[in-house]
Amino acid sequence: MSHELTVLVADDNADLLETFATILKRRGFLVETAANGVSAVDKYKKRRFDVALMDIVMPGMNGVEASRRIKEMHPEAAIILMTGYSDEALLKIARDEGTRYIVHKPVKVDRLIDLITTAAGDEPILVIDDAADTCEPPEPSLVNGRPQHVS
């Protein structure tokens, strides 16, 4: 990546939140923290982050709901959910809603760094080629007497 990655870390455990933030800052990430899901969504409304690292089980608004609200604002948002509990119902909801990254705590620092950089690189890529020969629609061909476009 050509810029420092911005990471939003959300966790209701203040000690863990501070630990994650310190580790990520030392590894060169720009970090903001949120103590709960509501705060995470509010921070995401004000600015976009390359990656959000979010605890699943938090009071008020859990990480799955916060993730859902962030994705409503920015469908391409890269979110990694973390859990120290085995709340299978929330994990199933998260997976069903398309969460690609769920990490179980405790997590190894190097694994977490790899996941953050991988998630940040998962943004869709749009390739535009405006050369006339590639922008014209293909000639239709006939299949069973009907025109069919071949690409």
C-alpha cells in the first residue's frame, strides 16, 4: 500500500482496546478507537477507514450490528470481526451477511497484521480501457437463428 493504513479498532474492553491500538501504531498504522458499536458507527460516519477491527460482543450495539450499519453507508468497507466468546448465533449472522474475516481472541499479532493488510487490499478494482477497439460492442452472432452477443 502506498499510504499508511487507517484502522478503526472497536472493543468494549478498555485494556484490550489500548493494547490493540498501541501494537498497531507501533507497526505503522494510523489508529482510532471506539469503546462500543455506536461510537464505531459514529466515527465511520465522519471518516472512512481502510479497515475496521471490531469486537463482536459489545454492550449497546454489538459488532455485527455496527458492521451492518457501516456496510449500509459504505458497502465496500473492510471489516474484521473479533470474538473472545463462542456466540454461534452472532457468528452465523455475521457469516450470512458476508463477513469475510472473523478472528477468535486471543489472536497472534502477526496474524492480525496479515489480516488487516489483506482486508485493506480486498477493495474492488475497476479497470477502464477507453481504447475504441475494446469499447465497441461485439458483433452479434446467430444461434438458432437469433442474434446472440459474444464477448
